[in-house]
Amino acid sequence: MDKTFPSPNMPLIETSGLSKQFGSVQALADLNLQVMPGEIYGLLGPNGAGKTTSIKIITGLIEPTSGWVKVAGFDPVKNPIEAKSRIGYVAENPILYESLSPREFLEFVASMRRIDQSMANQRVTQLADAFDMGQYFDSPIATLSMGMKQKVALVASLVHQPPILLLDEPLNGLDAKSSRIAKDLVSLHAKRGGAVLFSTHIMEVAEHVCTRIGIIHKGEVIAEGTLDQLRSKTGGKSGTLEEVLLKLTNEETQVADATRMLGEAIFR
Amino acid sequence: MKLTEAWRLSRIPYREVVYRSLAEEKGRMWWGAFGRGHFDKEGKSDFELTDRVFRIAKFDKLIVAMFCVISSAMPFTSLFYGSTVIGLTSSISLSLSVTFGFTALYAIQTLSSFVSAESSALLFTLPLSKDDFSKITLFSFIRSVDYMVVGAIVSQVILVAYLTMSPLATLLMFVASVMNAVFAVTVALWFSRLFYRNLTRGGRSKSGTVLRLVFIIMWGSLLLGVGLLLSIPWYIVPRLEAALLSFSQLSSLFLIIIYPFSAGIAIANLVYHTAEFSAVLTASVAMIGYVMLSGVAGKWCLETVKRVSQGAGIKASRVANQDFSIRTRNPFFGYVMKDLKISSRNPATAFFFALPVLETLIVSLLTTNYQMLRVSAILVATTTGGVFSLLMPLALLNAEGPGLEYTKTLPVNAKRIMTSKTLISTAAYIPVPLTMLAMSSMKQMTSTLAILIPFLTILAIASASIFEIKLFLGSAGNGKIAAVARDAGKLAVGVMTALIPQIVYAALYLISFDHVTAILGVSGAAITELAIALYLLKHS
């Protein structure tokens, strides 16, 4: 790790009473999270539950209405440089500099992060090679597909070997090979003592990758724990994560009703 | 499909083109730039942003169309004080040139999005025939330049009809105006395809980089040409008229054949019959040639538009590469390099790199007419150059586009962003003092100390850039819809900052009649401004 942790027993990501109000909409309400070194914390929930807002607040992209965040012991609002230099971030929709090529974009990111030339070369070469970026490494990002852009964002998030990874739907558009590599990298990162906050809609991924899962619904974490702990909260000992999520968010009945109604309306 | 329905549907790809031109990677240029309020930090203004983009686009089109109409009418004004055949010839020629430049310039702003062929992607999923696609795409293309083309044609035709009272001359003017619009749109479409193709090609090869640079220069040259046509028609007209008076000379023959002078000669001589028959005949033959050429150009445009509508836009090429080495830089220079790259590759901001050339040219033109280099000339030249330079910070901020959101996740503070952009905009001003220095070595000066004014203004330009960028960055994310007037106000702060040292000079000289005192005043003002700017920068 490039950046030292405050303490191995201290959470790398910590939020307390975090809330965010968008006009009349409460996007986040009293979010309390702790992600310890070595953990991959999966943030799951329906669309608009507040996953992206949470990650953006932790990244320092938006400020919370109330509550606080600590990233490796630093407040992203008060100490943005310290906090951001310890974060690797992949956005839900990678917004990059479209007229730059991946090479130029990574040069920019590595320069901003003050990575040593030889170290940056070594890391970029390994990551770009693993993600098969050869065909488009010098093409403008504007011309790349979403999956390709996602790979660029992933490499940019890993190039400085940060202790914390904030990944918002990082597997969007990735092919099977790259998706597998990304998941393996996330696991390796955690094994080496890093912390990962992982948001995804793919339940199978969360089930296999995350060591702990938080279910967020209407801006609140309504359940948290390992898959078994979540299952027990729904009163069962089996069931997929998808079933558990739907039960916890009270959407199981809604899904059944919608399917029945659509079946009657469309496939008559 | 009925034409009216195709026209109605063409609004969809047209709006997409407009959105891409103004709101996405093409940045926000021209008037659109002034209306930019940034992305709302609360993420709730997507609809507001889209709405604003279309309002800006409409406003943009109207303003440019008005400007185009006024500029196309301007060369005719001298005729109201005494019409001559030479006057009418040069007026028609200049009017056509200005309209050509404006139409091409405006079309280029939007057409590079059009040629990417993605604007019609939404329609591909609908059950429409290829012919219907072509119609819709053609109409969406026409929508990009409709106001200004129609405005220019109408104004030119009405003016010629009023001035000549000849139906034949009016008809010929109509033909020339339409032909002019076809040429302008063809050039714009060709440029856009070329720029987009070159942009999407990417690659690390030196030839690719040189090509991109050439295209930027071409882009800048086109704008520079328009600038020259607008700023110095009164330099061109007398020379043109002198050349046209002596038809026997080789240079005059050249003018007769060259468009748009051939059109001017042919139309004017329909009424006045004062030129030599051979000259009129040559111009008329050339005119027929140009009409035929415009037919070919129009056909090429239609085919290109058709190809675009059928999904044959320019596709990006890929080059296999196993060399993944990157070059890291000091964060400050890394940011400067990034700024230079993104702004030079954005068609809407690339021409700002032609500013130093434009500034130098204007400064030279302003001073060449004087036997002696007066302090007043230095002050005017410095102000002109300064004002041009102060458009640079805005262009650099615009070029950031949505990518700024990624930068916000990096350990970069506002100070670095401001310093980088300040350095570039200050560097853009440097040709002004250097040109003045060159001029001072060739001419006598009323005060040799006055040459220090443009150099001391470097400090004022740096301060003005810092104030401007701070004001624009400060407005980011406040969720308000920035109005044209408000953003223009921010630019005005920059301009005022750059002007203060010169005002101080003028005031002190008028009081003391002593150049030394006045220069000391300029130094004091510039240094004070810089101190305030640096203090603000430090606390950003």
C-alpha cells in the first residue's frame, strides 16, 4: 500500500448519521457504515435507494446535509487531498475526458497522483495488458464502448494502489474475462488489507465477492451482515441473495404482482 | 412519409446534435458558454440543463443569424452615399465573403456532432425506410443553419433589388446567395468530417499529432479569416476597388475569375455596363462555372448526409498496441498538458489557440498606420490583445466539460486548476508585448518608457485570469441557471482588471504629464492586482 493506514484496527471507511437531502427528496437518511481493512462491503438496494449518493459523499464529490465521513481517518470535506489520495473510484457511468486517449488519461491521473514514473509504467502495463487494452490504448475515449471506458476507469482507480476502493457498478459493460479479472483484483486487494465498498445490481457477484453486505432502501441501511446473517433476518436458512433482498425491501409481492399483470397484458 | 412529417421528426436528431455540440464533449462555446451554469451538485437539474441547452441553441442561432444579416448588409452601406459600379462590385463580393465565413463557421460548430452519425441512432430502431431516414437527416442538417442562411439570402437580395431596381440583377444575386450558402455548408461539412475523422483516428504517431495540429490551425485560420473580414473591410475595399479599376492588369484578371468577385462583377455590370466587355464576359463565364460547381458541391452534401443517415458515419480506427508506457509529469504540468490537449481537440475551443496569431495581427494593423508609435496606440493595442486573451480562461473551463467530475475525485485542489489555466491564458497574451517591442524597434516612440505598458500588463492579465476563473469556478455547482448577463459580468471583471493599469497610466499622465510617474503608477496597479490575485489563489 502506498498510503499508511491510521491503524489496522480502525475502519478504513466510516460514516455516521450521514444524510443527504435533494430539495424535497431525502436521498440518504442516517447512514452508519464501517468498512474494516480486508473487507469487501457490498452495498445493495433498489434503484434510487441511495447507493450512488453514499459513494459520492464518501468520495467527496458531494457534501452531506448532515453527519460525517472518515476515509482512512480523513474527512473528505475538510481534508480532501488526504482523503482522495487514498481512494480509487469507479463511477457508475464512467465520465472521463472524452478527447483524451486511455494512455493520455492515465498519464494525467498518474501525474495528479504523483506516482513515480517507473512504478506508474509497471502498473499501467500490467493492468492494461490484463484488460486487453492494446487495441484502443491510443484511441480517444469518446470512441470507446462503455465496457472499454469502464476498463480505463478501473485501471485509473488501481494505478496508485489505494487502500480504499469505491466501486459503483464497476462491472457495467465488462466482458466475461475482464469481469473475472476485476473481481479477482478486488478480492486480492482485500486480502492485502485494503477495504472495498462495492455497489452492484448483480446479486451473484455480490454473493461471491462481498464479505459483508448492506441492504440500503429509501436512503437507510435496513439490514447488514454476511449472507447467512441476512438470511436469518428474513427467517430462512436458504435462499439466494436476490430473494433475501426482495424480502427485506418488501418487494417480493410487488414483483409477483407486476409479473402477473404484465403477463396478462402483454403475452395474452 | 410526408415532407412535413419528416421535417417534424428531424427535430429529434437535430436536438441530439445541438445537445452534443453544446452540452457534451464539444463544450459550451460562443453565447452558450456564457449561459453555462455547470452541473448541479445536487444532481437534480438534468432537465434544467437540457432545457437550457436548447434555449441557448435557439438564442445562439438567432444572435448569429442577426449578426450574419447585419454583416452581410454592412458592405452595402457605403453605396447609400453614392453608388458606383466598383462600389457595388466590392460590396457584393464582400457581403458574399462575410456570409460564407459566418455560415461555415457556425455550421462547423455543430456539424462535427452530426457527422459522428450517432445523432440518428435513436431513429434506427424505428420501422422507417432508408429514404425516410435520408429525408429526416437532411432536414435535421438544414435545421442547423436555416436561420442564418435564409436571413443572409433575404438581406442580400433585398439590398441588391433596392439599389439596382433590376429584376435580372436581383435574380442573379439570389442565385449567387444560394450558391454561396451551398459552398459554405459544403466547406463546413468537409471540415467537420475531416476534423472528426482525424480526432477519432487517435494514435501516437507523430504524423497523427502533426495532422491534428494542422487541422487546429485550419480551424483557427477559418475563424481568423472571418475576423479579418469583419475587422478590416475598410482596408480591403479601397485596395479591391483600385484593382478593379485597372482591368488590364494580371491581378485584376485574377480577381475577375476568383469567386466571389466574379459574382460581384457580373451582377454590378448588369446594371451599370461600365466595365470592359471582356471583363464582364470572363466574370460571367466564371460565374456559370461556379454555379455548376455549387451543383456538384450540393450533390456531394446530399450524398454525405444520406450516407450519415444510413449509419455510414466515420468510424474510429483501432491500432494494435502492446506498448503501454506512460509519461508522468509534475502535477502542475500534468494539468497544463491535459488542459492544452482537451481544449485543442474540441472544435469549439480549438480556435482559441489562434488567438495569439489574431492578437499579433490586430496589434500590427493597429500600429502600421502610424508614423510614430504613440502611447495611445500602445494602450489600444494592449487592451485589444488583453481582451482576446481573457476569453481563454472561459474556453479552458468549457473544455473541461463533464470530465471535471472525474478531476474532483483526484487529489487536485482548486489552486492547481486555476494556476494551470492562468498560465495558459497569460501565455496567449505574450505575443502582444513582443509585437509591440518589435514595432518599437522600427518606429520612433513618443515615450520609450511606454513600451513597458504591455509588459506590465502581463501581470494584470495573470490577475484578471485568476479573478475570472475563480468567479467561474465559484459558480459551479450552485444549482442556478447562469444567465448570459451574469456570465458576461464575470468576463467584465476580468477585462476591468486588465484595463485598470492602463486607466491608471492615462489618469496619472493627464495629471502629471510625466511618463515616469505614469509608468510607476502602472507598475503599482499591476503589482497590487497580482498581490490580491495571488492572495485569493493561495486561499482557494
